[in-house]
Amino acid sequence: MSRQPDKRTAILLATLKLIAERGFHGTPTSMIAERAGVGVGTIYRYFKDKDQLIHTLYEELEAKNKAFVYQGYEEERPVLDRFQHLCRNIYRYLLANPLEFRFLEQYFDSPYGVAKMRQKLDSAGEPFHALLKEGKRQGLVKDMPPTLLFGLIFGPMINVIKDHDSGLLKLDEVLLERLIEATWDAIKK
Amino acid sequence: MSRQPDKRTAILLATLKLIAERGFHGTPTSMIAERAGVGVGTIYRYFKDKDQLIHTLYEELEAKNKAFVYQGYEEERPVLDRFQHLCRNIYRYLLANPLEFRFLEQYFDSPYGVAKMRQKLDSAGEPFHALLKEGKRQGLVKDMPPTLLFGLIFGPMINVIKDHDSGLLKLDEVLLERLIEATWDAIKK
Amino acid sequence: MSRQPDKRTAILLATLKLIAERGFHGTPTSMIAERAGVGVGTIYRYFKDKDQLIHTLYEELEAKNKAFVYQGYEEERPVLDRFQHLCRNIYRYLLANPLEFRFLEQYFDSPYGVAKMRQKLDSAGEPFHALLKEGKRQGLVKDMPPTLLFGLIFGPMINVIKDHDSGLLKLDEVLLERLIEATWDAIKK
Amino acid sequence: MSRQPDKRTAILLATLKLIAERGFHGTPTSMIAERAGVGVGTIYRYFKDKDQLIHTLYEELEAKNKAFVYQGYEEERPVLDRFQHLCRNIYRYLLANPLEFRFLEQYFDSPYGVAKMRQKLDSAGEPFHALLKEGKRQGLVKDMPPTLLFGLIFGPMINVIKDHDSGLLKLDEVLLERLIEATWDAIKK
DNA sequence: AATGAATGAGAGTTCATTCAT
DNA sequence: TATGAATGAACTCTCATTCAT
């Protein structure tokens, strides 16, 4: 048929869209193949099985996400600036990519992603982790376990974006800034 | 064989446990029946189908939950007191009933519960809703859409409890109070 | 509950109605019990199993039918008169009892009744059988195997009544007489 | 396993045989698959569900049947000739294909086929319909509703073939001609 | 005698995965 | 390398039948 330059990408994209739209159990491999414009068997040339396809999709999305979030991040700026910068970026990324958000949400809430999630957020190597640590040292941020601080930051984020995507709420630039401010209020000393 | 006094309850309990453990799609009706110590057919004497079984389980849990949460709630106390009271109760309930938390989480994140959740939290009739409204009127709470305030309150809650249940975090009374305080910081003016 | 004077009869009647309405496979025993106003278990006090219930119903209907058909039948009248008399009675009975017709039709066309049907129609003892034999002897009726003559008589009957019951055709007294006449034309020499 | 060149045909054939032998409700899909030498899932590659499989089988049989019946039919021949021609062809077809007869019988007597049957036989477009109309116009055929005439023709046919297939009757060429003659006697003026 | 809650065999259907082409 | 026809395990649900009350 048409010259598919990269079937692997087509499969991943189809998977993203379909799972965002219909959930894991609503998207059979045959449907993914159809949407991707490839044969069912082809999926198994690029991925061991359906699970691995989904894990791989997650990894790629994660990398893309991270690249975006830390873009323009400057270690030497004040803590609050950096906090706002990171939050803004995350919000913007997820609002701009609702499909990815829907997918990630499902991924983390399913047996697939339970393990993955924490390994990501809590890894001490993360700049965000380091930022909070520094904030605490400077006496700006509440002296709480990082996991709890993360909960105070990412918890609202997930909720609010979900509501935005479902139309319950209209997030604009102004509201976003106020939201980030409120999040800072929650963690600041 | 064994004289089960209340098979309906046994089925609901088995469903709760299994779905909390393994998710919706990981728990076939045959497994529920086995765990409940009844025949497969018996499930269908009490519930029209699997969907209805799950809805019913949700309804019953919801009622139990609500009864607990609004227990000892007094309209005439100050806004902050009432806020703390409700938050405390919700946290305590969910921490004491991790299976139910796990189930509700799945329920709300699945096609089953999307509609239900907001209808519940955002409905103007809810005391929590009224409380925030009053807080705003008194100039104590930020002037934001209620949906956003809910996100700032329940977002951290869901995250933190999940982390507690998965062992990532050890929540004690002290930490809980500090968490509720931080949540208040987020929404207070 | 209400004083059921004859549960057995109630069960048979419910079975007749339901099977006529919905077919064998559309009528579970539970439905029969409900319609009959008895418990499911009660059916099994009167009948060994569902098959036997249906066979019994057939037998009773058959007896009732036969009693009606041979009513007023006089051996000494001319062959044609007797033929018309019997046909008229059968037609009238089946038209007056569409439920029974529906049931019998299903019964004969199912594994249940294949054997039964012939045992009935071809038994040499039947007056109808004797009538045709006499008609042949008198040179009034075609010299064909009785089975074939029966086909020429009962075949149209079944078809026409089915069409009448389904509303495709409106049978009145006049049309009925013409139909019986046509049937006689088919078998007469 | 075995290289089946046409599984679809194998499935249809197995369905025909089994339903003729055992009725609709006596033939589970698993049995069809086994008899056809395919996996259960394969049935669903070719047919949406069991109903559609059966409808399709009917359509194909019907087409084959019709092709045979109207073979050699010449509009310009006399009415009686044409009547005999069609009857002969139908009889021959059904006698030569007892499985198809058994299947069609079941199909028409089940919820599947009620609508189909009349739509077919009575539709004004059918040559048989036109033939009877012409016969009436020429004063050869009794002035009765077509439905009734159809009953007089097809009623005996169904009965007699059933008896032949069940061994109650041995139809040969001679008997067949006499039967067609008798049918004509029934409808002729 | 009458009941109906309980049962599990068996129904129709789906879908991740394989493999001959 | 790419395909999609073929598969059967596993799913949800039905219903004739049993048996303790």
C-alpha cells in the first residue's frame, strides 16, 4: 500500500490514541494494527507482546515529556522561580498533549504502571527532587518527606488537568498561575 | 455445601478484595464466585450482571463512607475547624480501609465511575461544597472555581494515600495533621 | 398465596401459552413457574423434567383435540359428508385454539414430536384412516398411499391456519368451505 | 493443521448438516467448528455471529434452490405445463437435497425465517405468483386468494417430502406425477 | 406437598498470539 | 520484512435441575 516510512512509530501512535480514547481493554491489537495501517502480525515484529508495546510507549512518552519539562531550566535561579518554571512546563505539556495525559493516567493506575511511577518521581537524581531539597535547606519549603511534597504538587495537577480535559473546568493562563501559586502555598513554610 | 448465611455479602466482599488486588479486568466472575465460596450462577441471582455488581458495591461503599465522613460534623463550628474535621475523617476512613480506597480509585478511573465522581464531590448539596462557599464568603478561602479547590484538596489526598498503601510513605497522626494544614495553606487566602 | 386448586393444570396451561408465544427455547422453566403462580420446584413434583412436561402437554391436547374432531361423527353417512365433517371440525378446532395450534406445530417440528406425529396420523385405527380407505374402495378417492392422501389434506390445513393466525389471510366460513372443497378435489378420483 | 482450501464453505456445510440433524438449539458453535475441522474462533472470522451464519446459509441455499427451480422455465408455455414444470423442479430439488429441506423447514418455522418465507413466496415479482394470476385470468385456476392457493400447493409438498425423508413413504417418478396432478386438481377450477 | 436459593455445565463470543506464506 | 487467517483459552451469562427447609 502506501509507503509507511516507519511502521514502529505508526503503531506507537495508534496505540497512544486508541488507549487514550478507549482504555487498555477497549483496544484490541487488531484495532491498533488497523489504525496504524499495518498487519496485526507486524506489531509482533517490533514488540514482544502487547504489554511490551505499552511499556515502550510509556518510556518514549516519558522521555519526550522530561525533555520538555526541563527545557530552559536554570539551576542558578531562585528556588521559587525554578518551582514555577517546572510546574508551568508540566502543566503546559500535559494540557497541550491531552492524549498523552490520558494514556499516562491509565498507565499509572493500572497494574502496568504502579512500579514505574515512583521509580520516576522519587529518584533522587531528578532536578525536581533536588529543588525541593534545596528549598527545605533554605527554609522556604516545609520540612516534610519528599513523597508528601510530591503529593501536594502532583496531586492537584492530575485532578485539575483531568477536569480541564473533561470540560469541567476551563484553565487559562491566569488561573494556571494562581494554581501554581496555591501549590506553592501548600508546600512553602 | 457450607451454610453461607449471607451469600450476597460474601460476593460483594470477594469482589471488593479481588478488584482492589487485581483490577476489574483481572477478576473474572468465576474468580469472584470461588473467593466468595459460591457457584458462578449464584452471582447472577443477586446481580443482573457484572456491571451491576460493581455499581452496587460502589453504592454501598459510598454510603458507608459518607456516613463516616460526616459523622460528628457540626455546621456551627468555624470554617477551618470543619475543614479539618472533614479532611481528617476522609483520610482516616481511607487509611483504615485500603481495599475500599483501591476499589474506589479504580471505579472512578474507569468508564464505570467517571460521571459518578464529580456528581458526588461537586454537587452543590454536599456539605463540603457548602463549606468552601462559606469560606470564600468569609474571605478565608481563595476565590477560585470550586472544581479547582476540590483539586487542591483531593488531589494530594489520593496521591498520599496511594503512597501510604504502597508502603512508600508512613503516615502517622502528626504527619496527617501537617498534611491537612498544608492543604489548608493551599486553599486559604 | 391464593388457593391454587390445581397446580398441575396451571403449569400445563402456562407451558402452553408460553411455548406458543415464545417457542421452546424461549421459555425457561422459571418462566413457566412464574406464569403458573407456583415455585420452580413444584414443576418437578408433577413432571419428571421439562421434556416430560412438554410430552404430557401434547398428550392432553391431543386427546382434547380428538374428542372434539370426532364429535358428531356418524359412520353411516356418505364418505364426502364425513370427510367434510372431519375437515370442518379440525379447521374449526385449530382456528378456535390458535395457542394449541402454535404449540402442536412446534412440537411436531422439533425433536420432541417427530416420532409422535406419525404414530398418530397413520394409525389404522383412526376413523379418518378408515374413511379414506372406504373412499378408495368406493372409487371416490384416488388410489394413492394413505400417507400421500394425508399430505394432501393436512398439508394445506397447516399452511393455511398458520397464515390465518399470522394475519396474512382472513379465513371466514365461506372461504373455509371452498378450501375443504379444494382439498376434496385434490384427493377425489 | 490440514490445509483447508475453503474454511468458509466447510463451516456452512457443517452448519447445514448439523442443523438438519439436530436443530438450531442442538448445535452449538463448538460442534459446528469441530465438524468443519476448524477452530471455534474461525467461525467468527467469516460470520458476525451464529445468527448471521444461519441467515447466510439460508441465503445461499435459497439462491441455489431458486436457480434450480426456474431452470428451463418458459413463460410462453401453457399454464398447466409451467405449473407442472415448477412443481416438478421444486420436488426434485428438495428430494435430492434432504439436508437442505430439513434446514429450510427449520428456518421457516423459527423466529429466523417467519418474515422471509412469505416475502419470498408471495412476492408479486415471483414467476410462481404471476403464473397463478395468469391461471386465474384464463379461468383455469380457482378464484381464491393467492395465499390460499400457495397453501394448497406447498402444504402437501412439505408434508410429503418430510414423510419421504423420514422413510414413511417412497416417492418415485410415477407417484410424483400423480401428486402434482392431485395438486393441480386442488387449485384448478 | 411446596418452595426457591443454589448450582455448574455449557452456551456464544472475544482477542492476544502464532506461523505459513 | 510483513502479513492476516487461524486458533483456543478464557470470558460473561443462562437455565434445567436439586435439595434443605
